[in-house]
Amino acid sequence: MEWINRFNRAVAYLEEHLEEPDLREASKIACCSPYHFQRMFSLLAGTPLSEYVRRRKMSRAAADLQNGERIVDVALKYGYSSPTAFNRAFQSVHGLPPSAAKTPGTVLRSQPPLRFAITVQGVEEMEYRIEKREAFRIVGVSGPLKKDMEENFQCVPQLWGRAAVDGTIPRLAALMDGEPRGLLGVCDGLESSRYYIAVASSAPAGEGLEEYTVPAFTWAVFPGAGESAAAVQALERRVVTEWLPTSGYEYAEGPDVEVYLDPGCTKFEVWIPVVKAKE
């Protein structure tokens, strides 16, 4: 369970440096890239890291205002150079402007510091298999992923939408000649992350297409079904919160792969790169 301890140390670091949190440093403490740290946090906590940090800042800001600090000073303390931006963030959490926090009896909201713990549920069994696979080449289209995971929840579906209407998906299907079979959604997991809609192929990329080599890894593979991105995200959250903590494996620093097995993308597999957990 050492990886959970690392995540708790990373969250503790953010709490200690809430006025100027450094995501890169927190990621180092968690022993993963900024992208994977945000993604794992979101799956474990059920909320994006940026939203958690914003709520912690506004919880502290409310206490500072009630202790008599000036609004402009509190705004600057938590990284808001614009009073308008601070006012917007404060209202998004508390439902009222910062000036109201100074009024005795005002009802405010507090986000307590988060700490991860393992809860063994075991209500519903999970199917999985472990595969060792050599590096494989993919061909497809890609788009950049944002630093803020909330933005990726919008830009990735938009990329799929464009691929569905501009003829990219049938074009890719005609190029598929490798394993894993199916339409792939791949996040390369690098610091400047990109998300690919692609197929495993040895064919030339062709005009408007790109290629990427998925490195060799041991993969934990989980089957799923559903007609929306939410179904994939729900399975990924179960993998991280239910299977991974007691599996004897840790999440490896590598790409995330979604394999869509049918034309309607209603049957899929989630592939996560894993390594044996350290004793």
C-alpha cells in the first residue's frame, strides 16, 4: 500500500503549501507525472485536484476573513491577483461574496483536508487479466491534454466527436492489422500529454494521421460495457479504489489505454500499466 502512503504525503505537502501549491513537487512526492497524479487523485477522491485545492483555499480564506483580514490581502495570499477572480472563486464554494463572510452568523462551507484510506468493499467481483506485451505501434489522430483534468473531460469527447463525423474512425478501422484489436484511446502519459484515437497498425500513417509507439509493459486488463465516457471512468475508478490497493501491483508510469471492441464502442477494455508492488 506504499503508493497510497505516497499520495497522502503529496496531499499533506499541498496542505502545507496551500498558499502557493506546486503541483510538480506534489507529483514528485507521489512518484508520478503531474498528469498521472491529477488523474489518480480524481479517481480516488471523486473530484478533480484543482477543485479540491480551490475548496481548501476558499475554506482557509473564509476563516482568514472572519479573523479580520482584508479581502484584498486574502485574495493575494491565495494567488488571486484580481479581486473579481477571487470573488468568483469564493462564491463558487460558499454561495456568497467574500464581504458577507465578515458578518457574524453567516453560514459558510468548509472542505476538510483529505486523506486516502483503503476500504475493502468486495460487493461486486471484478474480472481482469494480466498481460505482458511488447511495444506496439499505433496510427491515428491526437489532441493535447490540458493541465487541468476538468478541461480534459470536455476536450477528449470533442476529439471523439470530430473523429466520428469526419470519417477518421472508418479510415482507422481499415488500417488496423495488429494487437490489441479494436479502436484505441491512448493517453501517452508524458508531461506534455496527448490523447490518441488510433489503431494498432504497421501501415504508413498517411496524410493527417500520426504514429506513436506504446512502450512494452505489464498490463492489467479489465473488461467493461456502457455507452458513454462515464462508463469508462466508473470502471477506472473501481480499478484504482477497489482492485489496485490489494492487488500486489502498483500503477506504473506509462500510457493509459482504452480498447473499444465493437463498432458502437459499447464494449471496451481498460488497460493500465502495472509493476509489482514493493514490499
